[in-house]
Amino acid sequence: MSVNVGAAGSADATRVENLGLGAVVQETGGLPPRRRPRLTVGRVLVLAALGVATLIFVYPFVWLLSASFKPRGEVFDNKLIPDTFTVENYLNVWQEAPMALWLLNTVIVTVLAAVTVTISSAMVAWGFSYFRFRGREALFGLVLATMMLPGAVTMIPTFLIWNSLGQVGTLTPLWAGNLFGSAFYIFLMRQFFQGLPRDPFEAATLDGANNWTLFWKIALPLTRPAVVVTLLFELQAAWTDLMRPLIYLRDSSTFTIPRGLKSLVDQYGFGGEWHWEIIVTASVITTVPMIIIFFLGQRHFIEGIATTGAKG
């Protein structure tokens, strides 16, 4: 009897809640309105600080974009709205320099560098995370210790290696080194792999899956944020890299965008002609692709950064 009474009481309570919700929906004409967060002094200060920081970071690109639509004599007038608006700079830059070829070279190097370093680093990180073997922690510490070496220390030996292989003057040295992974990306992805439960891998092993299947079919899809973060980081690093193109590239037909911009600065910035409108226009063309790529992958990028520490 008590059970029936309890059930009846629960049904009545549910009916009352439904009636209350229905009354609210009927009165407001839809779902209950969300409560807006209260604006406190602290919240206003935080929003103001974020707004100021946003302006500081955005202003250089806004200035660059504005200058690209100005004639030569008004590039440095420091006005965000041009007095004389012109699009001739975007037509002249393709005539003054082989921008299309430089863009193609940069895309090739960037894609190859990002894909190779992501796959190779993920494989090494997976090995350090999944397999248990003697000396694993010491070997991983040795990998991390390579990040302590400045790039200038290995610059000459690396150049001699590529020179002996006959690759100086080609695009190969700009991306082929990523076939061996990166210590930073190995550390980043290992943190994610360590946060994965072992049950799915043990179940797949019982079903006959080999180690490559475990890595490619299970581990990588479960760590998509880390993969996207690695891709975005390397895309940005390879796209904006200037040091290696300065060392290895000789002919303008093999120049990447940063190396080409350097040649434009040498030719038009300090060569007496002072065509700064061409330089700032080429800089805008160089910057826009990275902005587009970031916005396309920002959800995974933010998720990967936010969960990096929690995965370890």
C-alpha cells in the first residue's frame, strides 16, 4: 500500500511540475528565458582588459590591411581609413614578383612539413605511451632534452648533411627533417595518449588487431584535438619560416613566401626604390591564409590547448 501511495505522490509531483512548466511556457510563449549574467565591477574590468588586449593584437594587421590599399606616398600616414583608396597594389604585386610560384612552393612545403611531423610525432608518442619497456622514461627524457639544444648548434651539421645529399637549393631540406618527429609535438601528443583508457585497445587486440590498427583506427581518432593542434602549430611554423629558406634556397624560382618577402624588402625597401606599398600588400596576401586556417580549426585548437594538461 505504501508503494502505491509513493507512486501516486510521485505522479502528482510530476504532474504539478509539468503544469508549472506548461504555465511558464504558455505565459512566455516559449521556453523559460535564460538568466543573464549580472554585470559586476570585476566582470566589467575583465571585459575591458580583454577588449584592450584584442585591440593591441589586431591593430598591426588592421594597419597593414589599410596600408595595402594606399598609394606609395600615403603608406605611412598612420590613418586606418585611406584618403586615397586603390586596389592597384594587389594587381601590381603579381607583376613585380612571382607571387603565385612562391605561394605554390610555400603550400607544398607547409603541407608536407605538417603532415610528416604530425604522423611521425604521433607514432613516437604512441610508442612511449602504450608500450612498456625497460628504460622508457630515460629514453623519453633524452628526447625532451633535445629541446634544450639551440637551433644554431645543429645548423651547420644539418647543412653539411643536406649538402652531401645534394639537396641544397631544393625544397627538400625545408620539410624532410620532420620525418623524424619533433620533441615538442611528441611530448604534447603523449599527454593525450596517456589519458586514453586501455580497455578499447585490449578488446581490439583480442579481436586480432595489430599495433598499427590500434594506433591508426583507435588512438588517432580519440586524440583528434591533439592532432589538429599539432597540424596548426606546424602549418604556422612552416608557413612563416624564414631561416631555413635563407640557408638552403638560392634561386628565386624555389623561394617560399617568407624568402620572397625578404627579397622584396631587399629590392624595394632598401634598394632605393622604396615601394613599400608592394611589400605591405604581399604581407597581407601572406597573412590571410593563416587567419583562415586558424578560424577553420579554432574549435579543435582551443579544445586541444584546454585539455592538454588534463590528459596527463
